[in-house]
Amino acid sequence: MKSILIIGLGKFGLILAQKMQEFGNDVMVVDKDENIVNEFSPMFTNAMIANCTNPSVIEKLGVDSFDVCFVTIGDDFQSSLEITSLLKENGAKTVVSIADRDIQKKFLLRNGADEVVYPIRDIAEKLAIRYNTKCIFDYIDLTGEYAIFEIAVPKKWIGRSIIDIDVRRTHSISILAIKRDSLLNPMPGADYVFDKRDHAIVMGKPDDVYKLVPQT
């Protein structure tokens, strides 16, 4: 179990807090809007009405006792920046903040954020990739250069084995698993023969994966 602090109970912060709590973590939520806190406080063991841009508020929270502090204020970047800085100044172990643009990420990292995420952009990019073609069913960005995809098995692979296709050499990707309906076959052997019902879970550079699937 981890101790989690979430500052900002917008839609993203609320869902994050709920999931963290479902995972068995000790979650404290803070927002300056009294109505929002009163509405959602019954869902959480610890909830506080406070403006975290006030240094004395951050000091009283004892932020160094939390494993992770999330700053999930999406509509007030100045406040997000100030709170991120105050958390780090007061000994927060790990600070994760949200941003909309790269310039915001740059300032947040300079002011103490250990990680910056783009909730809206990430979801939009994922949807664009999924719905650009009928052959991509899921997508997880790993580093910006590499990603994991769930794709329909290319027709030319059907009836052939992994070693026969020599996927790594010919396509510069790695096959992590084979999915058929609700069944997952992790780390399939080199002698695995592809079936038309299969989905392949692959890792590689997006451009290399896109070459395998029709863009329609």
C-alpha cells in the first residue's frame, strides 16, 4: 500500500483518486473548492478544503510522508506550477503533474516535477492511432520512440511460424504475446504458427508497425 496525495479534484484527479483507492492505497485529496470537496469527500478517508498555493498549507500537509504527490489542476497552470514547486521544496519524494503543452512540461520539470503527463493529448493520440485503421486494437506509448501495439495478424503471416517469418529481422519488431478472443499466449515460441483469428501484441517503433497494417 502506498500513501498518495492528489491536489485538484477535476475529472482527471477524481478518477485517479478513485482508482488509487481501489488498488488499496491510502489516498488524501485536496481542492480549494468547498463544494467539490463536500460532494466527493464521502468517497475518501481523507479530504481537505485548502488552497495549496499557500506555502503554510503545503507545510501542514507533511508532503514528505507521501509516496507520490499528484498535481492534477488542469485549468490553472500558474497554480499548478506554484504547487509543484512548493511540494518539492517541502520534501515531496515524487511529484507528478499534468500539462496540456510542451512549454508547460518544460516549466513544471524545472520547478520540481519528477514526471509530467498529458492526459488529453495522450488519449487523443491513442484514439487517432486506434481508429486510423481497423487493424490496430490497442496502443501503449513507451518512450516516444517505442510503443506496444495490439494488431490483427497480417494476412501474409497466417499459416506461417514466427521463426519462418523472422519477424525481428524482416520487420524490426518483437512479438510479446498472441491474443485469441479472451485467451493470451505470452512469449510464444519460435515455432508458433499464426492463425487468422490471432491478434499479435508487438513492440517496436510505430513507423515499423504501421508498415504491417493497412492504413484504412
